Amino acid sequence: MKSDNQQKLRADRVWLTEDACDLNDFRALAEKTTVLADYPTASAVEKNVLIYDSHEVIEAASTPEGRRAVLAEICEAFGIGPGVVVFKHAYEDTDIIDRASAIFDGIIEEQHRTSTGGGDHFAKPGANDRIWNSLEKHCLADPENFARYYGNVIVALASEAWLGPHYQMTAQVNRVNPGGAAQSAHRDYHLGFQSSKVIEQFPAHVHRLSPVLTLQGAVAHCDMPLESGPTLFLPHSQTYEPGYLALKRQEFKDYFDQNHIQLPLEKGDVVFFNPALFHAAGTNRSKDIKRVANLLQVSSAFGRAMETVNRERMSTTLFPALKALKDKLSAGEIANAIASCAEGYSFPTNLDRDPPLGGLAPKTQAQLMHEALGENWSDDTFAKALAEQAARKLS
Ligand SMILES: [Fe+2]
């Protein structure tokens, strides 16, 4: 009898189910107050969300010990804290944002003109415009603006705080037109994009793993007053382990509808949040605001990103721009731009043709780019080396 009971307890521990989700358990975890004193670099708590002044964050992270402390603080804010952080004025120079917006507008017009561009898994056709893989399209259209945009210190800092180095940047533009309806509450990729039937097949540790494989971000490309429908969040909801299944249940959806918060954003602000946080895009009730956000989905070096990105083509395009910007961007900004463009991890590869030299891991695309930039290679030499490296990785 005793061992039967143990078996059942173990199975219940390992196999989370939609039926076992309990709103009271959830409320005991999620109904927490974010305490400003726990986050010494933050400047405020608004509606339970941590607000950081980007300038102060950069200042605090300017020494090695300071950086270590800031990364740790942001890491815990995403993990055991509210799960969502606003970085005010992450882009001090909003001309960078405006130029990127013009590029995105051009891409959207082209999609309309040629009836291309995919649908949206959350919205009715026409309610919004999407640019899938805006990362690569942005880089190919204007590598100089891409370098300035993804050279951003806050984007790199938040990504590294949650995922460590060598992360894989991906991005998608969402332009929600007036009248565009709210999304339903959800968690994000990976498990957030699966049905209960599939989610229930993964043991509990994978439910805990999924949130550390990505980080969600949004760069505000315009001012977003509440009427324009900035994202709805439920702070602290990422801490409920069976949350991927809970959101399929009506009482959790109702709870989200009654308790979510929403914060207005200004152009150049950036929000980052744990992909397991309950959230949904809001309804755009404004008369004339096209709410434009570039949604960043940053993947761990060890995970699979949602989108295919041709990082070789991007790197070839970005390289001449980075050479030209060497005196205009800091070494850190250039490294951030490379991190958002080139592949930062050695694997998968073909170990017959691409053996590790002087270590356990073969040279990465990002390392090659740093080397080429440091030694001022010609564009052709770099393009050839990139292509050869990519070929070596094929089976
Ligand atoms: Fe989402």
C-alpha cells in the first residue's frame, strides 16, 4: 500500500495536468507585492512592475562588480520577482527608432502591395500588420541602422541577465491598428505554444526549463498610452509551475481578465518579461494610434529559436557597416550588434570537418566576425571565410 501511494505521489509530481491546476494555489504564489527595496537599481514599482531608469542601470553596470550585481538583480526580477521589467528610455536617441520604423513601414507596404507576409496566429486579418523575422529584414535593408539599434546596451544586458552569453536574437514587428482586439491570455514559446495534450506529456522539469530557454521583449516604436492597448501583464504569474496548463482553464482566464495590469510606454522604452508570465496584447481603443512594437524573442544558446534566420547572410551584410561605424559606436555596442546578428554558439556542427581547435568547441560565427573586424579584413575575405565556415558545418 505504502509503495503504491509513493508511486502515485511521484507520478503526480512528475506529470502535471490541466485538471490538477488550482486557482488558490496560483493565488498564493502570484498575489505578491513587488518590494522596491529588494531591487536597489530600480527607480520605482508601478502596478507591481519594476521600473528602471536605463541611464542609471548603465551607470550601475559600468564596473565589473556593478555589472555582476545588476545582472543578478535583473535575473531575479524575471525569475522570482514580478517577471516583468520596464526600462525607461532604453533608446535615448529615438532617431534610431524612427529610422527603424520607416524601414518597417516600407516592409509592411511592400507586403500589402505584393500580398505577401504571413498571417497572425493571434489576430484577425487586417487588425494588425506583422513582420515576421524583422531581425533579418531590418539588417538586410539598413545594416547601419541595425547596428545602432541592436548595439543597444539595455537589450544586451537584459538578454544576458536571463540567458547568459551567446543568445540568439529573433524579432517580429507587430503594428496594431485602431480597433485591433486584445489577444487572449497566454504564456509564450516553447510550451506556451502547445496544446494541453502535448504539454501534459512533458515531465515537470521541462515546465521549469521552458521559461529559461527564451526571454520576451518589446521595443516601443511610438508612445503607447493605455487607450492604444499596451501589453496586459499579470506580475508574478510566471512562478506557478503548472501555468502552461492553467491558462487553458476558464477560471484562470477570468482571473487574468480581472487582475491584469497595463502600463503606458513612451517611444524608446523597452519591456522585457519572462516567457512564462501570463500576458496578452491589449485592445487598441484609440482613434488614430498605430501601436508599433518590435517584439524581441531572445533564445538561449542551448535552445531552438522559433524562427529560421540566415545569420550568414546577415553577417555578410553587417560587416561593412560595422567597419564604417568603428569610431562611432563603442566596442561594447559593436559586440552587442554582433551578438544579435551572428551565431554565437559552436554547435550543431560536423565534427569531421569542423574539429575543435585548442578547446572543446569549434570557432563560432561571432568569433570569426570579431576576428575579421579586429584585423580589418576586406569584405570579400570575410564573406569567403563565413561561407567556408558554414560549409564545414554541413553533414
Ligand atoms: Fe506573447
